[in-house]
Amino acid sequence: MTRTRKAPGHIAFVGAGPGDPGLVTRRAYDALAEADHVIFDRGVPETLLAALREEVRPETEWSPAEGASGDVAKVLLTEARAGRNAVHLVGGDPFGHESVVREVQAVARTAVRFSVVPGVGQAAGVATYAGVPLPGVRTAADIEDIADVDFTALAAGLRRGSVALAVDAGDLASVRDGLLASGVEGSTPVTITGDGTGETQYTTVSTVDSFVAAALGFTGRAVLAIGVGVQHRDKLGWWENRPLYGWRVLVPRTKEQAGAMSERLRAYGAIPCEVPTIAVEPPRTPAQMERAIRGLVDGRYAWTVFTSVNAVKAVWEKFAEHGLDARHFGGVKIACIGEQTADAVRAFGIQPELIPAGDQTSEGLLAEFAPHDELLDPVGRVLLPRADIATETLAAGLTDMGWEVDDVTAYRTVRAAPPPEEIRNAIKQGGFDAVLFTSSSTVRNLVGIAGKPHQRTVVAVIGPKTHDTAIEFGLRVDVQPEHASVPDLVEALAAYAVELREKLAAMPAKQRRGSKVQGPTALRFR
């Protein structure tokens, strides 16, 4: 009997970059997607690991690297010889670690296939995020063992250009002593950055002889950028100068609904915290929706008007139940209250005929919706699939315009369970810098399940109705965009933060301390 040998797997040494998930390369993601087992260094930030885990198969095994480089190489080879693809995930660039180089050499002595996926080095990457260019002949090194550092060579490098070093915070005093002993002037400018490329990155400017004291409280890995590039930090320090940098922003929406908003907030430097206030459930009786779906297929409606992403989802779920697809919408025109709802419709391969160009509310949609004309519109009925708690404004307005409206409950909204105690305490005690309300129900439900946000929390609302509800519940509204949309809401909050910062910067120091200006920027200035 002939036995078939299992083909060996592949080993990849993958650089994860300095910490920001956005700096992980496409090839690194591909290697992780093919992995059966990912061995990660303990220096890879937990936030980065969490982001990467979401991108791979659920069955992929993850475990920390244990032991010396030879031990890790043995585990990788064992996996590959068993026909499994193995990845060693390291911070920065694989060849920036002597131990990883030894692992690659051990694997290279075998017949097992391997690859090395470069990553952005920690020292160089963090220096860039801190706004410190490294002109001239630069040295950027990720230091594992401080005893291996050639300080004489570093001092020579500083005479020709700039140096960036990534070291453990506990080794900063040794770096200072080594630089001074090698002839580097104590007055040479230095930046020290902690949590490099992370949500709480913090950079302070000092000199060679005093940066240890300036870095008091730093933990984990720190990055030093030394030399003439430091003088450019004030103008080039882009990461920490984003409008909402460091703001903790409460997003009272589910993770699915909050995706686009949270991404925009992160782009401005904020740290979003998504807290569901509404749970979506099917209608208590499905008969209305069943009749509506049959009516769509039978040509009963001239228009379908969608007022939310949830309504779009509810209709398409019903279509899927009956084996229908976008083709069965043929002949039915679609109106959407806003761009986010329109994007949900486009995701199913249909282009809406009407989206308000101005105010994206019920009133804005009615202002652009044509009245019913018996000659032009032989079918005079409109399907309006909505939540059970939706207002009557849209249905009444369409009826006044001569349309016959089937106002159908497509889904029910119920109050979500209260968030964890630490979130509730943060809401009531001012632990959040801002809260973004996207509907009246998010205001009502957040207050109901967690209490009113603290008065120092900046309150931003998406539109007039949400504004009125916030006022009704005793909240101070600080931000409301001109157009009711998620992108405009985030933009308005960012503009408010810039305006607040400029206003406070113009105040004398004593006046700042006594200022009643609201918001986290005021607190930071104090």
C-alpha cells in the first residue's frame, strides 16, 4: 500500500510594524490569512493583536512566543512539517531583531519553505509619527539588548545625521550614560515618545542629559529621536496634533451601526467607545411585511421610501427568505432619507432615484418628493418600511401630496441592556470628552440605561429633532452640523475642537485656569 505524505506547510516571519494597525502591509495580512498558527512576540501591542485577529480565520491558533530563538524555530518547523502554515509575528521589522534573524537562519538550514515579510521599523516609524525627520545619514535601530549597542558608532552617526532608537523604558538611563560617555553633547535635543503610533502616543522634548527625568512614568517601549530633526517637531508633529487627538468619544450605537462614524473619529485622533442603546428586533407579527414584499413583486408600489439602514436590512432579509433579489425591485423607484441609507441600498446593487440634496430629514425628503400625478403616476401607492416608533411626519406629508401610503413596521427598536458599570460611571462622572447622538432615541435610551452625560462632556447632535430631545432631557448641546449626516457630525465636532483650542490658546494663563469653557481641551490647558 502506498502512503501519501502530507505536503509541508510554509513559515512566514512577519513584521507587524510599530503598533498602528494601518501600518501593517498587505503582504502581512495575506500571510496571516493563510496561517494555521500565529506565534506572536509579547512586545506586539494587544490592540494591534486584536485588530489582526479580526482579519483572519476564526480557527487560526494564536500563542505567545516562548523561550529562546532556537525554541521558537523548533515550534515553527514542527508546524510546517505537519502540513500547517506558521507565522512568527514580531513588532517592527523581522530583521530588526537579532533573535528573529537567528530563527530565520535555523529554518533556512532545512528544506521547509519560508518567507520574510518586512514591516515598518519601530524607531523610524514612531519618529515619523512624532513629527521628527531624520535627515542626513540616519541610524534607526530597534534595540533588544542594551548591552549590544555600540554607543561610539551612534555618536559618530549623530555627527553625520540623526539617530532614532527604540528601547525598553527601563534602559533609558543606560542610553543616556552611553551617549554622554561617547562624547555626545548633553544639550543635544531629544524627543521621547511612548505608546508610539498608538491612540495615546505622547511625545516630550528634552536633551540628552535630561531626557530620563522627562520620560518619568513611561513604560514599555520608548522611542528616542536625537539630533537636528527635533527642531521640526512643532510644525511636523501631525499624529498628536489631530483635532480630536486623545478625546474619548461615546458613540451610542451598535458596533455594526457605528463602523463608519468610529473610523472617521479615529482619523481625527479620537478614541471611540461604542455603547449600544438600541436593540433591533423583528416585528411582533410578520403579516404586514409579508404583504409588503408580495406587493413589491406584484407591482403594487410606485415608490419605496427608506428612512434607515435597518429598514433596508429588514426588507432584504425578507427578500432572502423568499429567494428574491434586486431584480424583483424592477419598476419600483427608491427614495432614501440620507447618504448612509442610500449606501445600504447601493450595497444590494440598486441606485436610489431620490436622496435629498439639502436637509437629510423627513422634511428635507418631502421638500424634494414630487406630488402624486394621476397621469404620470398610474400607480399611486408608496411603501414606507420603518421602525415601530417612527414619527408620522413623513407618512402624513406623503398623504397630503396625494400618495397612498403603506406605513409598515419593518422592525422594532427596544432599549438595549445597560452597559458595564465602569462605562456608566464614566458617562456620569465626565470620563468621556464628547458624546455623539444620531437620533432622538439614542438620547432617550442612553439616559435611560446609563444616566445623563456629565456637564463637562461635549454634546454633539445630528439634527434639529435630536437637538430638541437633548434639550428636553436637560443636556447642553454644543455641536450640530449644518447637514444631518454622520460625516458632517464628526466634521463639526472636529471643527469645534479646533475652535476651542484656538480660543483657549489666546487666553492668558490665569484666565485659562478660571475659564468655564467646556470640553477636554479646556481641561488639558488647565
